[in-house]
Amino acid sequence: MLATLADIAVIVLPVFGMVGVGFLSANVGLISDKASDGLAEFVFGLAVPVLIFRTLSEAKLPDAQPWGYWIAYFTGAFLVFGLAMAYARLVLKRGHVEAVIQGFTAGQANTVFVGVPLILKAYGEAGAVPLFLLIAIHLPVMMIAATVMLEGQAGFSRASVMRLAKALALNPVLLGIYVGGISRLLDFQVSGVPKQLVDMLAAAATPCALISLGLSLKRYGIRGRLGPASVICALKLMVHPLIVLALTLVLPMPPVWAGVAVLFAAMPCGINGYLFAQRYGVEVGTASSAVSLSTVLAVVTIAFWLYVAGVG
């Protein structure tokens, strides 16, 4: 069933409206940079992991994994990763590290601050399991791929391997996924007062995540190099979901899982691209601009993909 513009507006406008509230609050000085850091830490370290734990512990996990789902999403992710790298090397004449940073920025989606609120609003509980299962695989796969390409050229050091292992082992979002999945398999669910605490924290995840994203837009902004950033945005917001959509039409998977895969691919660039650029001291302006610009443009492009997916 095709979605109407009103249906799409009900999904998109409240989500990005909250982002706008955060952005305006930062610009007029209602929320300081110090408070912004604390809110982002609360969202990533506690609220979203608890939301994921609650959802997975209460959800019905599929009896068999629809492998077409994984193939469709990651084929698109690595194709745009490679296209962004090729553009950086062949057109911009950048070095290997710069090309990997641009590729990673194009392939890494903003899953926590935009993906979770928007996909849950679009699909509700039916989309929760495919969403959180993809998040569980997405972050480790993309981070490992980028690290292998960045570090592998000079040979892995023990420090780089330990840094990656620690980042993945202690990632709060992944911990929420693992604990929630185990709880579901053991048929364990919290109740009573602990259940009320979990529900209150989970309820805070979506609004706080969106406000935090708005605050981050004020901080990172758009800093020159709009040409490369625009190419990255086009790859992330249009090419990635287009590839995934094409593959969902030929690979077997439930309809809701197909819709989640397309919307997940349509999410703006994730902040990890900027963090990798900072760590290696290259393409910081490009990554920052791509994250901010793709988030702004996503208001329109996500509405388009919601229409294509028939959500509403």
C-alpha cells in the first residue's frame, strides 16, 4: 500500500522536529556543550542500550535468519564504501588513508540517533527485531573493515588490535543487544519495579537521542570541502538504499525486514566517520560536513524512501 504525504509527514516531521529543537537550543545557548556531551553519553551509554534490551527480551526472534536481508544491506554498504574510495583516489587524488575515511563515512549509517527512533516509528514493534539485529552486525563489520584497511597497510600492531577489541567489547549498544538476545533465548523478562525502571529509561531514549543529534549539528557543522561531502551524501542517502531496494526485490526476506533494510540504508552518515577522521588526522572537515549535511538532507530523502517502501 502506497503511503500518502500525510502518512510520511507524521513519521518524519516529529523525528526531525526534535532534532531541530536540539539545534536551536544549542544556538540560543539554552544547552551548553558540557550538557550536550552528558546527554550524548546518557543516550549512547544507558538509554538506547536499555531500549534495545527491553525490545529484544520481549520480542519473538525468527526461527531462521533471512540471509537475503544481510546480503542486501551489506552489499549496498560495501559498494558505496568502494565507490567513495574510488572517487577519492581517482578524482580527488587522495592517499589511501584519506580514501578509506571517505569510504567509511559513506558506508557507515547513523543507526542510534536517527535509525532507532525513525524505524521504530515507521514500523513499530514489527521492525524492532530486524533493526536491532542489523545494528548488532553493522557496527562491528563496518568498524573492522575500516580498521583492517587503515591499519593493514602498515601491518597490525598489538595496540591497534586491542583498541578495536576493546571498542567492540565495551560498546554499550552491543552489550544491550547481547543481553537482550540472551534474555529472550532464556525466556527471562524483568517485572515489577525493575520493569518500571527499564520502561522509564527506554522511554527517554528516543527524545534524548534526537535532541542530542541536534546539539551535535551545532558543534560539528559544515566546514568547507562541500564537493567531497556532497558526493558522500549522495552515495549514502540515495545510492545505498537504491542498491538495497533492488536486492530486496530478488532476495528472499519478509516484507517488513525488506523495508527496514532500505530505511536503515537511507540513514544519514554516522558520527563514527568523523571520529575515525579525527583519530587519523585526515579528512576531518569532509567527514564533519558529510555527517551534518546528510542529516539535514535526510529530512527529504528519508521521506522519499518511506514513500517508495509504502510505509504509512
